[in-house]
Amino acid sequence: MSEAVPEAQSLGSGVHLVPAPLPFKSPQWVNTYAIEADGGLLLLDCGTDWEAGRQALRDGFRRLGLDEAQVHTLVVSHLHPDHVGMSARLVGELGCRFVMHERAAQLVSRYNDTPGYVERLLRIGSAHGVPARLLDSVTEDLATRPGYMPMIEPPDHTVLDGDTIDLGAGRWLEVIHTPGHEQSHICLRDSRTGVFFSGDHVLPRISPVIMWDEGLEDPLGSYLTSLERLLGMELKLTYPAHGTLIERGDERARQILLHHDRRLLDMAELVSSHDSTAWDVMVESFRPNLTPIEARLAFLETVSHLEHLRATGRLNTEQRDGVVVFRR
Ligand SMILES: [Zn+2]
């Protein structure tokens, strides 16, 4: 079901919400936030690079009486195309400073490397029992890099956990590194209002996908730790990167923790009843008839859950004919 992208609106305390449509079935838009800072504006996230998204930013700013030329800083919450995709174009047009977490800066070349991504997906897929015909379709689907995610440039400035981004007049954004959904993910906390800009870390209705990738040890473990950490930080009014504003971020975070607990339990039981590859578990855990993109995300999410069960000693693995089999 398709929903209308909401209108841009001011949220008070110098914060403005400018939603930008995305070329996906879900999520259908990204929330960018224009925050008044030092006589200008800081923009948090920018959406994918396509004309509808670019126009939505222009229209949203105009509707709110804001001037895009005032944007002196673009901060991205993490390195996914729906957040960083348009960065090169915006930085070029507006001449603004570009800020991300230091880990993101290290991953820019990987973000720009589509063939490398396909190779990693194929290795992960064949190691975890994905049928060969589906692996072939991955190669076909991803043969050309989508136009909405052109190459991005490295940042002008990087931040680390605990750093602050100054907004002027004794106000700042505190950087909280929240790896899990993506290694470089950051949330920002407004020192004046206590509002959390949660990126994709805490979302209403959906739980952010935790994708397995080579070089990661336990991304789901990182995600759960990052969520629990926020619960110790008075997480109340939360402005997420997708969907509607969240009144009680702490309650939403607890729901997401429960969701993962349940899924971990279900997958552990499934593997206890019969040894399984990650592909077997994915097929039994998710609804049938997923689109290719949905199937890819569901599969990588399944590997993350199984690897977390292994990392926490609840499952073992063995290699059978070059394929990883999970067992009790
Ligand atoms: Zn997102």
C-alpha cells in the first residue's frame, strides 16, 4: 500500500522536518531534518539522488520559509543510499561541509564499489546455502549501479562517539555511535531539548534490518548493545529517519529488543529440531514470495541472527561440502 509522503513541517526549537521520497516500495520516504545552527542550517541526512528527492528538499525548504543557501553543514546518520545518496550533489550545489562518523569515512570506498559488493554477496550466499539460480539473479540484478546511488565523496570532517557538533548559542548535538544497522551509524542528541535524532537505529513500526557482511563479527550483538545503551540515556521524544515521530523512544526500543529476542528464540528452536543452513532458516522464518531485494535483506538478517546465536554460545556450526550448517 502506498502512503503519501508527508508535508515539510517545523517541529519547534529550530528544528524542521523535510521528508524526501525514495525510489523504493519501503520505506517510501526519508526524514531529513534542517536544524538552525549558528545563523545557518545543518541538514541531517539527504535521501537518494533522484529528481523527486531533490525537488522535495527545494519545495520543503520553500514551504518553511528556509533558504537552502543557508545550509552550511550536511551530516549523515550512516552510509546507506537513502541517507547519503544525494550527498555529492548537495555538497556540490550548496558548498556545505560534509560530516560523518569516522568509521563511515573508512567505508566510503566500499560504498562506491558495486562489483566488490556483488562479490561479497555471492561469497556469503554460497557459504550459507543460497541456491545457485538465486545467486545468478543477484549478479544480474546488481550488474549496474542504480542511478539513485552515484559515487559519494569522502567527508570534510569526521566525528566520534561523545563528540559534539556545535549549533551556536550554547547548544550542540551530542554524537552517539550506535553500530548495528550499519557500522558507522550515529544518533544525535539535542543538548537543549533532549530530543534524539535516531536515524535508522530506532524506527516506528519496522525494526531496522541488521545485515550480515564480511568483516563483521556480530552485528546483531552490536545493535542490541547500542539499543540498550540508549535506554540508559533518557530516550524520550525521538525523531527517526523514516516514518512518524516517536513520543517514547524508550518504549519503542524495548519493543524492538523483544522482537529480536523472539526471533532469536524461534531460530534457535528451528535449528534444534534439525541442522540447517542460514538459507533453510530464512525460508522457514519469513513469508514466501519475497521480492529479490526483500529476500536478500531477509537472508542477511537471518545470517546475523544465527551468527549472534553462535557468538553467544547457543548454536554451533560445521562445514559440510563448503556450506556452513548451524546445529545445536
Ligand atoms: Zn534508512
